Amino acid sequence: MASLTIIDIAKICGVGVTTVSRAINNHPDISEETKQMIMKVVRENNYVPNNNARNLKRTASKTIAVLIKGLNNPFFIRMIDLFEKGIKDKKYSFILHQVYEDQDEIEVANELIKEKKLKGIIFLGGYLSHSKEKLDQLTVPYVLCTVGLSSDFDHYNYSYVSIDDYAESYKMVDYLCKLGHTKIALISAKMRDRSIGQLRYLGYKQALEDNGIALDEQLVRPMKAHLESYSMENGYAVTKEMLEQGIDFTALFAISDSMAIGASKALLESGRSIPEDCSVAGFDGLDMAYYYHPSITTIQQPAAEMAEEAIKILFDLIHKKVTHVQKKFSATLIERPSTGKASR
Amino acid sequence: MASLTIIDIAKICGVGVTTVSRAINNHPDISEETKQMIMKVVRENNYVPNNNARNLKRTASKTIAVLIKGLNNPFFIRMIDLFEKGIKDKKYSFILHQVYEDQDEIEVANELIKEKKLKGIIFLGGYLSHSKEKLDQLTVPYVLCTVGLSSDFDHYNYSYVSIDDYAESYKMVDYLCKLGHTKIALISAKMRDRSIGQLRYLGYKQALEDNGIALDEQLVRPMKAHLESYSMENGYAVTKEMLEQGIDFTALFAISDSMAIGASKALLESGRSIPEDCSVAGFDGLDMAYYYHPSITTIQQPAAEMAEEAIKILFDLIHKKVTHVQKKFSATLIERPSTGKASR
């Protein structure tokens, strides 16, 4: 199981070490024929050049990390591929690092910066409610990608890509109101949420108001704190509880597609039809929302564009072309059979 | 944005560098009171110890990588968390590295071993059909976890955890036969697959034979090569094609839950009922299969036990307690409303 060295390769080929090195590094001072012969041996023996200086340079000084909070969110998984490809295209190496729900991403980032000598960071998912002082301790450029920012946060000091959570939530609730619904349940974020969840709640509230519908607090249901955030299980539990309590609603808006699926299951299981008895709408634009039956109306986030822009901003920060960039993308309401006119 | 050094912390605390070091490293020669005071300053300033020797030891010599092929497979995502926790519990650091469908995992592994000085590898997902010579080039211990092994592979030379794909597939098809189904469609692996996909196909074939049902080749449908393997999209496309061709079947078994969901969508969209017109069964035991409506009958793999065992084997290999360990786990057929008695 011992791995070959460049000396072994040279011996097998019957040439000097320098010649092998020239072949591997595509040096001009070597005949095409010799190069082909050496590279054949390199391939057959699965030899990996182990130039320490080069490795050090590559691994120690040109790494970018994506810190993800919410690895089981299918929406983020799609973005990871795009980040990895984009970062490798720039000849940087890529590290994917998971941050758990109870961990502080800034602390995790600071440790990684020192340990892996990072050149930049993309934060994907989660919430930031840290003080400016704490964020300023980050010693490398970073971009926040669909990270929730607390409402009292000074947004203009940071670089981020996101959608306008307030406006997109407003769009969905306004659409449900225009279908004639007046009793619209909301599965919202946990109570302490002061970012994405709050913005989507405020969009809901404003759309009701603009449609002349009084806010009914018993229709606003935060996801359960003891269950995984934004999950199918959570949407299911919240909806089941509402049904058991006999709460009356003709439409339900869950602030993630996964929760909308869980909510649909609870409704269908109880014998209700979608959308005849209750319309259901989600948020994110997951494949799953389409394959569910009936397919679920959702707000589709432009994941690919957002990932590309995050990388562009990060490299502009690294090369000091910009200081801060904020970019909010438009999302699209996709109307599907899970929503229909209110029947009562 | 400059980060603090141990000297800065010592200055702030009004103590010597050695005292700070003792506090951080939990050394006995320091009073509890002084330690508390220093650790408060450390925390407030978000100071991360940067002892090069220690970092080198930690990052350069005690890292285990999980190489995953199929990051968008929700079944694997559940396992990653378990791997990360298990590896960190052993005081090793953890790297998650994605292998793309068109990449050779052994080559990727060899590069990572040199670059990150790995101590061990867990291969998660994908197929291995490499020669013994090629696998023997891996210079660190490794465990294959739910990796497909080609049928001509000498299994006893390698360590792996898996389920018995042949037996579990047999179990599901036998169950469908016992419900009275004789026209059972199979959404199988791609044509060139010689591992998991082949085993599940052979289990299907044998169960039909043992139930006195002739194999009908037009009911065996490999997933589409141009679409993502095992995906909802793939199951949908294959099923839609069968329906358009007017193929007659009363049950459908897809070798992944995601494909079973896609297949269900194609059936429901065409106006058929599940299970009245067609029973649907999947494989894996994803949450999604439960939340689909109707909930989908599946083979539940014991993901947590498999992940734990893979880690145990890897550390036993690292500590040279064992040479090879193969462990096949039993999976469970979970009967749900998507399957019922054949009505014709």
C-alpha cells in the first residue's frame, strides 16, 4: 500500500527525476514522445505529485470555506455545487464546513481562518445578530448568502446576497387574498427570530392590512422549537395542532416548502382536499414542491444567480475592487394546483 | 480586523503569557479565580489560540475525510451528521469532500491523502469497480459505506457496511406478489450498473420466479442516463414514458424513494389513483416518503447504526485491531398506504 515517489516513477521510466518533473509540469524542454511515455506510467501507477512547496501554497494559502448552517435544507445543497465549481474555477481550493444550529458561526469562522489559513468565507444560511464589534473580528473577506440579518443590524457595513423576504412574503399573501381568502394561516419562524422569519411575518401582516383583512393572531403559528427548523416534521406538527384545536382557515402559507409539504400531509390525512378545502403555499422553490401532489404554489428563489453573485462579490472583496456590496434578487411566485379560489 | 495574540490577552488581563496559556490549556498550576478572569477576556475578545505546533498536530496529522458521491441524496445527508459527531468525539478533525458522478473516487482520495495528510477515509455512496491493484494504492485505512461494489469484486479484501441489496429487493417484490400483483414494473439502475442496481434487479427477478411469475423485460426500466441518478425527476420521466407507451402494470417498485415520488407524481397526474390503480413502493426510508400523500411503502435502511459501525470499523483499522470487517445490516419493510391488493 506504499505510495510511489517521483524517484520510483523515474526508475520505471528509465529517465532522470528532472525529466519526470518536466513531464508532469508540462515543461517545454521535453520531447512529446518522452512526455507521453512518462505520463502513461504516472497514470498507470496512479502517482500523485507530492511537491511540498506546491502543496503548501495550494492548501495553506488559497482556500475558501463555505460555512453552511442547515445542511439538510435541499435549497442549500443545490447552491453548494455552484459554490464548489465557482471557487475551483478561480484556482482556489474549497472547504465545506457545517455549523450546527446551536453553534456561533463567527466563532467557528475564526477558528477555521486560523486553522486553515482561509482567504475568504461564504456564510450560507443561518442568522446573524452579532454586534459590529464581533463581526469586525473576522480577518478575511466574507459574503453572507441567504443569511438572516437581525432587523437592528447595520446592513450597509456588510456584503450579502439575498432576496427581499418582506416583499416576497407580501406577494404570496396578497395573491392568496386576491383569491378571496380572508382566513390565512401562517406557519412562521420561531418566536425569538428577528430576521428572515420576522420579515416574512411583516410581509404577511402588511398584505392582510392592504387587503382590508384584520390580523387574527391565532392564525399565526410559529414553528415548534423542539423540532428541526423549517422541516416537514415541523409543518406537520403545527398544522395538526391547528386542526385539532378546530381553528378555521381556508388557506395556509408556510415560510418554507418543506413545512408546506408537512402541512399538506396533515390536511390530506385529516380528509381535507387541497385546494378545495384549504389552499397551501410554500417558499423556496424546491423540486419536491413540484413533485408533491397536488404540486405546491411557491416563491422560487434564483439559487444559481445568487450563488454566482456571491462568488463574484467575494473575489471582488479579496482583490479589493469593492468594499461592500449588497444585492437583493427578485424571486418568482409560481402558481400551482395547491392554491385556488376561496370556496367559503 | 486584526486578530489578537496571546500577548494582547496577557496585557489586557495584566498577567504573563504563561498564565494565559495555563488558563487556556486548563493547566492545574493556576487559581480558579485567575483562570475565570482570563477566560472571560478570551471569550469577550473572541480570541482563538494559534499555537502552530498544536494546529499542525491537529490539522495535519489527525484528519479523517468522508468522501461523498451523491450530496443531493437526503439519505446520505442524515449520515454526514453522524459521521461528523463520531469523528470529532474521537478528537480527529473532519473533512467532508464531494466526489462528482464523473470523478474517480480513488484518484480523488489519493490526492486528498497527500494534500491533507489524512489518517482515514469513509467512502459514502457511489460505486467501486476498481481493480485490487488500484484500491491497494490507497495508503490509509478506509471503510466503504453503502458503496456499490461490482459483482466480480473480491469483497473479502475490503471493509464495508451495507445492507443486503439483493435480499431487501427480494423482500419488497415478494411482498407485492403476495398482494396479488403479477405486473410489477421496476425502475432500476442505469444499464452499465454492476453493483447495487444489479443486486436489486436480481432480487426482483428471483422474487418473481419464486412466485411463479414470468419476467417481462418491458416492465424493467433503467433510470435515464441524461438525468440525475436516483432523482425524483428520473422516476417521473421513466414512469411518464411507460404510461405514454401504454404499458400495463398494477404495481411499481422504484429502487429509491426519490424515484418512487417522481413515479407517484406521473401516475397521479395522469389521473390514476394510488394504490387503487397502481401500488407504488420505494427504497431507503426517507422522511419524504412518509410525508408524500399517500405515504409510500419503503425499505428503511438503518442509517444511524450503519454510520456508527462504519466509524467503529475505521478506528479499529487505524489502531490495527482488525484487518477487514464486512457488516451487512437488516433493513425493514415499512408498509404504508401506497401499496394495496391488486384489483385486476
